[in-house]
Amino acid sequence: MNFLSIRSGIKLLLLCILGIHALTGSAQTPQPKDSTDAALAQYRQMLQEANPADLYAAKGQALWAQARGPKAQSLRTCDLGLGPGVVKGAWVRLPRYFSDTRRVQDLESRLLTCMHDIQGFDEQELIDLDFSKGERLTIAQLAAYVSSESQGMPFNVPQTNPFEREMYAIGQALFYMRAGTHDFSCASCHTQDGRRIRLQDLPNLSTPAGAGFAFGTWPAYRISTGSIWSMQQRLADCYRQQRFPKPKFVSPATIALSVYLGVNASGQVADAPGLKR
Ligand code: HEC
């Protein structure tokens, strides 16, 4: 499969649409459901039919089954919360509390745990790598695969354990915490309906539909970067847009935010890996 031709095809299509519907995305005023929305929905539908993210999910599936790492093991015994090796439906129940690590973990931090415990990778080394590099690309590919195995299922992120409830409260507090040079919080950009920036919907993450759309479509293939982005990378980039320091990979703050988004998305249907601007 030729990535370059897929990418240039998609970019061409994007440029055509941009030409017809020059940015209506003044993020200042709520946008009515108009013909631009309809055109965007149609364009996304067209792209979705050939989403390059599916190639990353296929690669992730192969990596899951492959003996790798210092211990030359596959991830077939990795427990994502539903028992060793169970991938189907695991993602819509994450983040959750794991008794072996005594932490609430999102998909990526749990994959990291499995890669360390089962395959013998050095956890800190992977945390220190950049997104999309080496084994961090592996994690994004694995995440694309695992999420694809929950496609069409409703989110049901648990809140039964006190640690899970605490992480939700922390995530909520972080979501509304204003600070930094621009005094932004996540809420500054993500608590109104119908906003859009650069052809990308700016979902209202405090509502089930908004959180479901935002949380349930990552990992995603990003046309603008030509690469797969995981939820961790999405959150790190929003912290950059917020002019905050870059959070560490799988830091508790990022996991708390994912708990907040995942619980808000309860009952919404998972549709990852997605396709984004
Ligand atoms: C300055 C505005 C701004 C702030 C502050 C901000 N974001 Fe975003 N966010 C965006 C934009 C713009 C996008 C669309 C992505 C793009 O096209 O670059 C986005 C996209 C997202 C998405 C994916 C939405 C989708 O539909 O795919 C999530 C999830 C998200 N942000 C979460 C957060 C969280 C959590 C915070 C706080 C840590 C935050 N954002 C802070 C502007 C912001």
C-alpha cells in the first residue's frame, strides 16, 4: 500500500474542500448546523472509507502477536482489564484501576506496563522517547489496534473503585483549571457547542456527545501530520495550545483527564481509530 499516494490524494481532496468552503471557523461565535457542516460530514465520510489509520491498526495487530523485546515475548498474555489476552471490548472500559500496578491506567500506560512486565522493555526509556519514535510508535500502533476492537461499542468507563472516582475528580479539576500566559483552561476552548477551528470541530467536552466524539475517535490518523496520533499525543498537544508545559507521557494528569473524558462519554459509541485534519 502506498502511503504517499493516499496522503497526497487526501490532501488534494482537503484542498478542494478548503477552496469551496473557505474557513468558516471563526471560533468566536457558535456555528449553526449549516451547509458547511453537511459538506464537512460528507467529506469525512469519503475519507473514512479509506482511512490510513486502519493500516496502523493492522500493523498494531501484527505487533501484538509478535515475540518482541529483551524477553522475546508476544503481548498475547497482556491484561487490558478484561483478563489476559482479551482485546475485544477492553478499550471502552479504560481507563480503569488495575490491582497489580495499584494505579488507574489508560490504554497507553497499560500497554507500557505489559511491554515492561512481559517483554522486558525499559519503561523509563520509552517514556523519555518522542511521540512517533521507535517503540512509542509501536504503542500508538498497538493502541490503534486495541481501539479498533471496540468499534461500535458504547463507552462504559468504570467508576466503582475509589481511585477511579478520585481520578475523575482530579481530571475535572484539571479541565477547569485556568493558568499560564493566556489564562486558558481546557474549558476555555471546549465547553461551547458548535465551535470550529481550522475545519476541525471543537467539541464541547463537558457533554456526552462532545466527549464521545472527542474521546471515542482517537487514536486517529492526522492528515496534517501524515501520522497516527494517540490520545496521549492529542492531550499533550492541547496542553501546548493552552501554553502549559508539556506533560510527561502517561503522567497521572493526562490519565485523570482521560478518565474525565471517558466517563463523560458513557453510552456514546466508540469509533476509533479515527481520521482527523
Ligand atoms: C486554545 C484552545 C484549546 C485549549 C485550551 C485546549 N484545546 Fe483541545 N483542541 C483544540 C483544537 C483547535 C482542537 C482541534 C485539533 C486541531 O485541529 O488541531 C482540539 C482538539 C481536542 C481533542 C480532540 C477533539 C476531536 O474531536 O478530535 C481533545 C480530546 C481535546 N482537544 C482535549 C483538550 C483538553 C483535555 C484540554 C486541556 C488540557 C484542551 N483540549 C485544551 C484547542 C484547544
